[in-house]
Amino acid sequence: MRQFASWGASVCVGFVRACVVVVVSMLVPAVWAAAVALGIWWGAGNPWSWVAPVVLVCVGTFALSRPVCRMFRFLVVKWTATVVPAGYRQAEPVVRMSTGYWWNGFSYERTRRDALMDQRRRIRWNDPANWRDLRFTAIAPLTAGVLAAVPPAGVAAAVIGFGQPTLSARLVGVLGLVVAAAGAPYAWRSVEPVTARFLRASPAMALADRVDELTAQRADTTIAQAAEIRRIERDLHDGAQARLVGLGLALATAERLMETDPDQAKALMREARAGATTSLAELRELVKGINPPVLNDRGLVDAVRALALDSPLEATVSADVQLRLDPPIESAAYFGIAELLTNAVKHAHATRAQITVARDDAGLVVDVEDNGRGGASMRAGGGLDGLRRRLAAFDGALEITSPAGGPTRVRMMVPCES
């Protein structure tokens, strides 16, 4: 009984989805049919009988092509969780120049409104994705639309057949019901491969997106590198350098007092030795912030275990002991884990954390889960966004699952070869 109920639910859901696919895929053909009907209604003697339908077909097809494609992508994501990137050109920020004019990436305009309008028009007309969308509006009705029309057609045949008194008509009605019930769970499934095949970004569009991504990564890397250099300079200037200058002055003073006041000279020597010890500790701490020695000597796994021991959290580490990767990837993963543990203590008020370091067929996978209060999100300019940008330099990705009340789970994925 439970299996029958499940089959009935799949039939009902499949039939509704098939009807939705038919309606969406037939929107543009409906415009074509309306244009032909309008030409026939006006008659051959009317000069508009062929001009108006052509205009209606061109305008209607172009106006509906992008909304239809967006609806197909939405249906695919909702029904199959398959994301088909849109690949449309994105508008650049409109900037006001020192002359008072607005630059929109194409031309200068007197007002921001004119600049935005001109930018939208140029992007809409010059986008290579327009031809892809127009092609899809012609392909979709003949592929996904035809297959999805089988269940509704079967139901229509059943209604017509049962409405007739003859035995043959009733047999047609029964056959229509069988076809509709058997095909409903599967007729709509062609939407996913057809959409993925014909609405994916073209090589030129993918290359342009990749260039933009690499440009952004280069800018982020340059900014991060400059910030790190400024931090090192500041730490050296305010810490070790100042102590070393003081150490030199103390030694010079002790040298002058060696003959006249040996006790004072010895006191200065003791202070100089303490200052040297402090300076050495600060330099070690600074070097550790650049790259921990244990990371260089023992690898990522042992460095993460040492980090877990120093953390105020009750942190456990599960890792592949044979894992050894390129130093830049190990460094990015190490500092990413360190930042996530810091966030767990500072923002989530967690008490426990579980760190998993593994390698799959795609590359390095690091999971950090804590028992904090959750609610973590990736906002522009935040720490998690900075971590995502650092991983993007290696074509890596960052996934965050943090419902309100916790737990928070962050996954870092970096493609690599060990």
C-alpha cells in the first residue's frame, strides 16, 4: 500500500511538472502561432497581414527568450538541484569622473540615470548570450516540450475517449490514461540534460568569466600581500627594532661605565640580556605568523594538531597521516583552520571543535565543525569572505552551514596533487 501511494504521488508530481514544462517551452511558439493567426485574420489583401506578424514574431521572441531561459534554469535548480550558470554579461559600476560626467564602461553621460540606461541597453544588445537564448527557445519545444507533452496528451485523449459512447473510443481513453500514468514520472526529466547542454556558457563566455575571476584574484592577492608586508614592517619597527636599538644604547652605556661604575654596568648588561631574550621571542613569534616552523618541518597534519593543542577549545583532529601537499596550499589551509578556530571562540562562543583533514579525488578537503551558537555568514569584507578569496587563488571553494543555534560547519576544498 505504501509503494502504491508513493507511485501515485510520483505520478501526480510528474504530471504537474510536465504541464509546467509544456507551458514554459511553448510560450515562444504561442507567439508565433498568434502572429500567423493575426495574419490570416487580416487577410491577404491587407498590407499589414505579413508585416505585423513578422514584427510580432521578432519582438516577442527576443523579449521572451531570456525570461524563458531563466524559468528553465529555475525549474532545473528546484527539481534537480543542478545549477546551470547564466553566463550573462555583468554591468560594471557607474563612476562619476572629475569632469562631472558619468562613465558606464562604454560612454560618458551627463547624469547617472542616462549612464545606467545606456549601459543596460548596450549590455542587453551586445551580450553573446542572446544568440544562445534564442537558439534555446527554438530547441526546447522540440525536445523537452515534446517529451513533457506526452502525459497531458494522454489525459486529453482519455477525456475525449471516455466522452464517446463507442467501445473503440473508450479503449483509446484507457490507453491514454495508461500512457499518461506511465510517462508522468519521467516525461519532465529531459529538462535537466537539455538545459545543461544548450544553456551552459559558451567557451568564449567561460573564458571571459575566468579572466574576470583571475583579475579579481590577482587584485586580492596583491592587497593581501601589501597588508602582510605592512604588518611585518609595523611589528619589526614597534617591537624588535625598538628593543634592539635600546639594546645597543644599553651596551654603549655599560661600556663607558665599566671602569667608573662596574655595578651599574653589570645592571645594564643584565637589562640588555633580558631585552635580547625578549627581542628573540618577538622575532620567533613574527616568523611563526608568517609560516610556523612545524608546518615546514612536519607538514599540515602535525601543524594542525599543534594548533589544536594551543587552542582554548576542546579540539580534536582527524586526518590522513600520510598527507603532504605543496607548501602554499598547506599554508593556506593552516591559516584558514586557525581563523575558523578563532572565530569559533570569539564569535560563536564554542567549547568544542572537530577538525577533519582528508584528500579525495578532487583534492584537499578540510572540515571544521564547532558547537557554537551558529548564524555565521559570509559578508563582503568579512573574515570568511577573505578566507574564500585566499582559497580562490588556488581555485578552491568555501562552504558554510551554520543554522541559528548551531552547529557551524565550514568546508574548505582546494584542488591539488599530493
